[in-house]
Amino acid sequence: MAFAADGTVTHWNHEAARILGWSTAEAVGRPGLKGWAVRAEDADGVQSALSAAMRAPGRQVHDFALLAKDGHRVLVRTQSSAVHAPDGRVAGVYCAFGESHTQLDLERAVALSEALFEEATWGVVLIDADLRPAVVNAHAARAIGKGRTALLGRPLGEVLAQGVEELENAFQHVLAEGTPPAVAEVWVTLRDGEAELPRRCWRSGFIRLASPLAEEPVPLGVAWLFQDVTDLKRAEQDGSLLRFRAHQLHRAGRAAAECPDPAEAAAVHLDFALAGFADHALVDLARTPAPAPYGAVDADAAWDADPPSAEDGRPGAAVPRLVRALASPAGAPGPSEAVPPTGIPVAYVPGHPALQAYARCGSVRATAGPAPAEGWAAARNWPDGTVHGLCVVLRSRGRTLGVATFLRAPARRPFDRADADYAEEVAARVAAALDLAGAAEA
């Protein structure tokens, strides 16, 4: 609405008519608002504010209670400013107003947007209809490792090596179907040039954005909110894995206690260890057990196998002769079985991981890498398809009895230090059973 310098209403638009119920014809020409659009008790305050707007520079913001045509009061927020004639004198006052609750809702929405994009502890990315970032907040930029403007308009595939398909599928679903009822956990791998960084788990929520001004809802894009929960998920996974392995050790101990033959008990321990841990297992015994370890070896230095060589890396160390004692079936699944005692040593080449583990009296792993060479497993006398191996020594009564080898196919990840700890626990139980079996035979 607008007023002349003497307070006469000169303009009254359709929105003013909608809010208060007074038509343009009923409003224009009236001498102020008193008695029809403002209660008499409130008229002086409203008139004073409008008069002050004509004298003050810029906009003046006020909250008024106006009177609707049906008699109820409407709280409105106004922005008033002076209207100047060509000669510079004040010709009147222009007053834009809206219902206060609507203005507050808008201000809250704007304030929320600003907070999300400046101070939020969640990453927030607005994705446009082309599935490309349109706005990125500071937290998301730090998580992705790029500047806020560097991500705009770029396909996600340029910054994510893995997880792109899952995210884009979620965006398309939200655009078509609406906001999903629950958050999703998405594992992604970020790109660093040509290299790939470690996997991260982002707990993500998706919200479809639609224009409030359109007659029909037209999607503007998707608000993607995410938080990095990698440490939490890995802690949960590690805890679950530890509980499972402890349960397997407990079950193996109960089952082995019922075996009359100690060698059978050793095979039981081996079979329980394979569940969820490895694809195959081998147990080789030394024809002459070593009475003591060769010496203390740093755990990290002894972790990875040395390149094959004619020496085991320790002066004066004799190459042990290992004879196969137990093996899990390499073809079809089934229980581990004792190998007939032929006394013929396994044809391990010098520098084999099993020989290194025996010589070091520690755990040694070998990995074929992402592109296994032809015959890598065969060169080590391991079943076809093996790409990861872990050799641990069998120790009992202060002697090294032999080596237990756990093998994984390409579907599994390489062995890590936690796997070695579990394998060493299993090897201690297997060694005790085999030592008992040897004592019984003697």
C-alpha cells in the first residue's frame, strides 16, 4: 500500500486485499487507516511510524496489528520508505507488508540456510536436476578435499572414484519419488589426482527441493546432507569381528575337547578358524623342531615376506624341512584332513613365506597385489586362485613345531595385523594339539 503526504491511501494491491479483505476500491482514497484498517487505539502508533518513514532515509521495519474487514486483527510486518517527487520533496510513503508468521517462516528458512552453509557440522550439498553440485557448504568441501567453488557444476565422478553410482541413483530416486524415510550409509572413495584415498563411510540424508511459488511441485534439485562416520563404522565392524572370532575360538575349544585324537582336535581348530577368515589352510611340521627362536625380530620388519632368495636372511640359519601334516580341501568345501605321513618335505623354494616365518619365528604375509602375475600361487605351492597368504609359526613348549598357512582368494582383502593376531591364537591351539599328538605317538 502507499500513502500521499497527507496520509490518503493511494495504492492498495491484490495481496493487501487478500490479507485484510478490503478491496482496492474500498481502500484507495480513504484518509489514512484509522477506523477501518486499524483500531482507533492503535491508529496513533501506526500513523506516527508512517510519518517517521517519510522523514528517515532508507527502509523502516515495524510490526503492526491491522484490522481485517471481518473484524479480526492481523499481525503484519511492514517495510516503509519515503517516496520522493522529481523535485526532491517527499510525496508520500510506500509500505510493503505481509503476515508476520509468514515473514518469520521465511526469515527462519533463510537463517537455517545460512547456518547450514556456514556453520553446520554436517556436509550439505545442493544437487541440481542434472545431478551436479550447485551449492556446497564449508564442511562438505573439507570432507571432499576441494574448494567450495571448485565443485560447482562438476560431475561427482571427477572427485569420487567409488560410490558415485549409488549416490546418483539416490538423487534420481529422490527427484522422482520424494524424500526417503531414512538415512543411508554410503561408502565412497575420494580421488586425489590419479590416486585413490582410503574408503570413507558417509551417513547421508536426501531431501527433495521444490519451489513454493509454483502451482505444481517442480523439483529444483536435492539437498544432500552427510556426515563422516567411518571411524564409528570401523569400530562397530572391528567389535563385531572380535566377538565372532572369540565365539569361534570358544566353539572350537569345546569341539576339540570331544576329540579322542589330538591330531583330529588340531584339524577341528583349523576348520573353525577358516569360517569368515580364509579360504584354505595348510599345516606343515618340521622334521626336527627348533628348540628356540633364532632371536627377537621387530614385528613390523617381519610382517611382509622378503623377495625370494637363496638365503633366508639370517646368517647360519638352516633351511627347515617342512612336511605337510594337515590341509583343508582346495576344491570342494569340507573338513580339514590329516595328510598321510610320507615324510617327504614340501617343495618350498628358498625364501618361501613359510620358511621365512619359521626362520623369523613370527608371522609373514605375502600378497600378489592388484594384478597377480601368472603362476604366482603355483610358484609357492599354494592352490590356484590364491592371492593372499599368511604364514604363522606353531610354537609349543618352547619349540617351533612348524608353520600354519592361511590363504585367501581375490574376493577377500589382504591379511592385516589383526588377522595375524587371530591366526597366531589359532596356531597356538593347533600347535598344542599336534604336540600332544606327537607325544602320544612317541
